[in-house]
Amino acid sequence: MKNLQHEWSKNDLVIAYYMTNWDLNGLGITKEDIVDSVIPETTVNSLNMQMANFRFLLNLDGYKLSDSSNMMKEIVDEYSDKNMNQIKDVVKSIIEKCDIKVGRNSRHNQKVNDRKTELNRISQLKYEKQLKDLGKFRRLVRV
């Protein structure tokens, strides 16, 4: 069960800040994967609440939720002059430090790898058959 009183770290909040501004654009990960692997002590609802707090601080969408922390205000100040790509690089480095297997992508990658393995096996069998047939042909020619 998830911890009901997750202590949000700066890295956790930087991810929430990025998602508030640019959703998951360019990250190649789902919100569920972030909650499961990157910030496993929290829930999707809690992440959504942190994003709502950032929306309030950034005056986005007229949000009224104002339970933002001092660390959130510091993050807004620190990253307000950075563009999406600069912050995305920070977020990606945070995500890469986690032992993560992205749900849909890892399943898809596994299917692709399985198919490649099967095709390589078939190709090898065809190659070996061609060599065997070539050997038979050479014996026929020599006689």
C-alpha cells in the first residue's frame, strides 16, 4: 500500500512542475509509470494535487488550490527562466536514475525482441539449409 503521507523531495516536485507545464511531452513515460517506478511512495491522485498546487503558483487555469510548499515556490523561482528542453533534461536524468521498466514500452520492446529472435533463428536455419544444399550441389558437380 502507498504511503499516505509522502514526503515530496525536490526531484519529485521538479517532475510535477514539468508535468504541470508540459504534461508528459518528450518523456516517453506514462503518469502511472512515474508513480509506480519514479515516485513509488505516492499515488496518481497525490501527483495530480501537487500539479494543481503548481498551477495555482503559476496562475494557470484559475486554480484555487493553494496548499503549496516553500520548496514548490523555490522550484518555480529556479525554473521560471528555463525552457521546456532544459527542464526536460533535468527530469529525464531523474527518471534515468530509477530502475524503471516503462509498462507499455517494455511489453512492446519485448514483443519486438522476441520477433527479432525468431526471425534470426529462421534466417539461421535457412542459411544452414542453403549451405547444406550447396554442399550437395558441389558433390554432384565433382562426380
